[in-house]
Amino acid sequence: MTFISPSIVPSSSPSLVARLSAFFDRLVALGEANYQASGRAKRIAKLEALSDAELAKLGISRDMIVYHVFRDCFAY
């Protein structure tokens, strides 16, 4: 005689959602590491530390610091 158990044995492998979430978490971490290594983060921090008068001498407004640092990535 054969017995069938109605219980469901949980899978030991992670679900598709968990695997996709982990993949995108690693992708974001890679992007953040690349951003930090590029030197742009240091340039932004350096410009943000300047006074408004010093930024004005450079021709940059405070709200345009990030745009100024990444200007080579954008078309004017």
C-alpha cells in the first residue's frame, strides 16, 4: 500500500523573487563602488564644501554641482 503525505516540503533553494532581489542588490552595490572609485564623489564633496561666493567665482550655483561634475555624461 502506498501512502501520500499531504504536507509540502519547503524547497531549500531561494525563490525567484529572492534571487532577483539579490541580483539587483549586487548590481546597485557595483554601481555605487564604481561611482566612489571614479573620483566624482570626492569632487562633489569638495565643491559642496565651498562657500556660495567661491562657487560663484567658479561660475557654479550650489544646485548645479552634481550637474557640473557629471557634465561630460549629459548633452547641454
